[in-house]
Amino acid sequence: MSDSKILNVVYKFIDGAHIFSSTDPLIQGLYAASTELKEAYEDVPVQAKMLLKLNHKIDVSVVQQISYEEFQNQLLGSVTRALATKTLSAKKDRADRAETKITGVAPPSSAISLRATELQGA
């Protein structure tokens, strides 16, 4: 691995769980999940570092490319857009039906990037 590498991680919200996973060959098998978004988000670099060490004998420092607050704001923006789209669609479809109520929208899939940097003398 070069001095620094970007690793891609996918986020999904399924049945009340915040799930981060990756198909990146270097961290394939990564799976961080929790009912608390912050807990799952903060576990991602820990698991990525462990997978790199165990599977590839690479000792690295792994950090997210954006802060938890930035990621949370991106998700909130995505949910707001998804909710607005579903509301508009529901209004359009109910012309001859009773009003459709939307009780909740799960955040759409999203992604984060990790930066892995080799440690000096490793």
C-alpha cells in the first residue's frame, strides 16, 4: 500500500440499525452496526485498522475523511430530500384517493471514505 489510501465504506439504515460495510478488497468483511449512529460511525476506523493488520499485515492509522457531525448533516439532508420527494409523489398519486400519510423515511444509502496511512517504522 502506498503512503496513503482512500477506502470506501457504504452506509445503510436497516430495521433500526445503522450499518457500515465495504467491498473494498483491503477491508472486505468490514461490518460495523449499532442502533446508535455515532457508535457505528466511530467503530468503522477501528474495524478497518484491525482488518488491515490481521488480513494484510499492514499497520496503519485509519481516520474518516469527514467528521461525525458532517456525516450526520449529510444524512439529514438526504432524508429531507427523500421525504420531500415521497410527499410530492403521495400528493400526486392521491388525486382520487384518501390522503396518504408518510410516517417515516429511512435514510438512503450513503457512503464515507476512510484514509489509511502507513505508520512509520511498521
